[in-house]
Amino acid sequence: MRIDLHTHSSVSDGTENPAELLTTARNAGLDVVALTDHDTTAGWALAEAARPAGLTVVPGMELSCRWFPDDQPPISVHLLAYLFDPTHPSFAAERGRLRDERLQRGERIVTALAADGYPVVWEEIVERSEGGVVGRPHLARALVEAGVVESVDEAFATLLHHRSPYYVAKVDTDVREGIALVRAAGGVPVFAHGLATKRGRVVGDDAIAAMAQAGLLGLEVDHPDHAPHERAHLRGVAAEMGLIVTGSSDYHGTNKQTPIGACTTDPAQFEALLDAGIGSAPFRD
Ligand code: AMP
Ligand code: FE
Ligand code: FE
Ligand code: ZN
């Protein structure tokens, strides 16, 4: 069994639509794939309709959150959520707020870039974000197409990284609130790429303990952005706190170099996740 529990389609910041993504998953020999677009469930129905026979699809999402340390500015954290009820009202409202927040902050970044002469037009970027969930990868694509940079990676390295003068932070959900919402909707919250230092500051074990206290059920341990010592540390934390361990590619189509299935989840851990998710059911034969 090959299980990849973290992928993005063009409904958020991946480059393949949900049907194409499932074909990619099948062709890569996966048995189970989770669709985890940022802050939206818009891809679920498309994935259910397009699911190839033999492939199990886990409906999921990646919620944009923040951890508030006592002595430092907030730290961006991503919360994977699986098998929740997409109609749960307060959770649906919070996703809507985050999508709106993405639009406002995306426009602010683009306005600042345009003011310095970069040839980017906000309306064109929104138009090309199929699902309307705009993220920095959309801005990166626009910069590539305008000939400003050669690649999405170069756009992040030069203009879009979190220390850039053009960077604007989103007002993301307090992660403890996010965990509570996922649980209230019957879902399984899993802390995504928790020690990915290349993305910015990361939280300490104290934060993970607080998240577990708030109802966190799993840690994404095997992730392309985690070095071996980071995986080992998280595996230890998961064992200590009794959390599910997942592994996944965080596939984004051609917006990232990582192939689908680059990291995978152990079947016994997947079973534990299935048992815990009661808000919706996987799409399967
Ligand atoms: P946002 O949610 O708009 O802040 O953008 C974050 C997204 O940008 C992540 O989900 C990744 O898809 C992507 N990303 C972040 N850092 C990089 C990077 N260095 N290179 C390519 N993509 C990145
Ligand atoms: Fe992304
Ligand atoms: Fe993420
Ligand atoms: Zn992701």
C-alpha cells in the first residue's frame, strides 16, 4: 500500500486540476491519496467525480494557521485536516475568511511590486487562480510569465520569501482555534511539515504539546522539507505524545520539484487516521 496524504490541485496553488492530480497519483502507483488544498474544499466534489477505480481518495484540506509564542512574533503553521464535515458552519466560515484574507494580502503584494515597476496585474492573477484561493505561487507564476524570473523557485528566492520587502503576512487562524474547529467538524487535525526550517521560523516542542492538549491527533513527520534529524525528532515527539505519524509529498504539480508519492504514510497509521475521522468518508471502491 502506497499512501500520500498531502497534495495540492489548481483549486489552490497546485498546477493540475483534481482529475489530473488523481491520474498522476494512479500512474505513480499510489493506492491512497489525500487532496489537501489550502483553505478550501472546492476540489472534493471534482475529485469524487473523477476518481479512478482502485484509488482511495481522502478528502482533506490544509488550514493556514499561526502559533503565538510568548516572547516572539507569531509563527506561521499549517494544519492538515482530514475527513471533516465540510458543511460545519463555523469551520466553513473560517475558511471563507481565510480565502478573503488571501485576496486582500495578494493584492497588497502585487500593488507594491507594480509600484516598483514589476509587470504584474492583480486582476489577471485572480482570473487565473481557478479556485480563487490565491497564494504566493500564483504571484510567482505571473513573475515567470512576465519574464522577471526564470522559475517559481527563483521568484520565491528573490521577491516572494517571507523576509522580502514585498512580503505581507496573512491574518491566519490561531492554531488552537483551528484544531478545535477541525475536531468540532469530526475531522482529524495533523500538524503539517512542523520542522521545515527552510520555510521560516518553526515552533518548539512546547507548542506541539499545547497543540496536542488542544486536540491535535497527528504529526506529518516524513516530508520533503524535513531533514533526517528533524524527522527523527518529530517521530520521538509523536511517540511520546501518542500522535499519529504521517508522511506525504506536499505535491504542487510543476509549482514545486517534488514528485507525488515522494514520502508516504505507514498503512497502520493511515488506519488510525481513518478511525478518527468521523465527519466525512473517503471516496473509494
Ligand atoms: P502563501 O500561502 O500565499 O503564503 O504561500 C505559501 C505557499 O507557497 C506554500 O504553500 C507553497 O506552496 C509555496 N512556497 C513556499 N515557499 C516556497 C519556495 N521557497 N519555493 C516554492 N514554493 C514555495
Ligand atoms: Fe502551497
Ligand atoms: Fe503547507
Ligand atoms: Zn501543502
